[in-house]
Amino acid sequence: MNGKKISDSDINQMLEAADWAPTHGMTEPWRLIVYAGNAVTAFCQQHAELYRNHTAPENFMQGNYDKLLHMGDLASHIIIAITQRGHLPKIPMWEETAATACAIQNMLLTAAGMGLAAYWGTGGMAQHQAMKDHLQLGEEDKVMGILYFGYTDITATGKRNIPLAEKVKWVVS
């Protein structure tokens, strides 16, 4: 990412795309927290401090702390994607999680269509109880990822390790 700022209207387009994800029982379990402006740097600082404060001293690695601290240095916006347990207990949690993943994919596809760079991170403290507490999430809620968005000077190329033909089986009658 190169540090150039994305307009809030473009971010809103991505959020609107997310809102059209499929959802069983119309529970719409995705929740999105958007950090913009100075809040991007503030979140990265908070994330790094969560790591410092909730990592045993013998496991703490300064490099990991520094990476979390600077992850957003050139990002325009950070969006935290959360699965919030729906109000219909008959809907299994895996379906709520799948719906949120679809919302994330919709955002990523929209960003790609706009020529934006995106990074979907699930490391650091994203899956840790300390992050859930920091974000004031419910017991069954889950952070699905921390998404970094920005402009880039690099042309995306993409890569796949397994040929499509090895992942698809056609059944024809």
C-alpha cells in the first residue's frame, strides 16, 4: 500500500456490497468496525499493546509487536469483520460464520474492482479473547479478520497453487 487515502464514499460502497451477502434466516450476522484517519494508527497501537499485555514474557517477540504496530502505516482504512451470533438459535453458528465470510468476500471483490489493495489478516490478537474484550463482543461472537485497505502502485497478479481442474469434478448425465 502506498498511503494514499480512499474516499469514505468508496469505503461505503464496499460496506454496501458486504451487506448483500447471503444469510440463512435473514440473521445478517456480519458486523463491521471501520477505522479511518488517525484511528487507523490508534487501532494498530492498541493491537500491539494487546499483544504485549496478553503474551507471556517468554513468548513475547519484539518483531511481532513491531509488525502489529506498523501494519496500518500505509493503509487508508482498517475494517474489523465480526460474526455476531444471530437471534435464531436454530441457525448453526457455522452458517453465521459462512455468511460473514461472504460479506468479507463481497468487500474484497468490490475493492479489487476499484483497483484497491486489500489484506485480510487473522493473526496477531484477532482470535484472542483479549481482542473480543477490547471490542466488547459477546461470548459467541467471533472476529473473522482485520482487513487493511489502501491504494497500491503494484499491479495485482494473483497465484494459485493447485490447478482448477484438480479442484473441480464434473458430473454429467
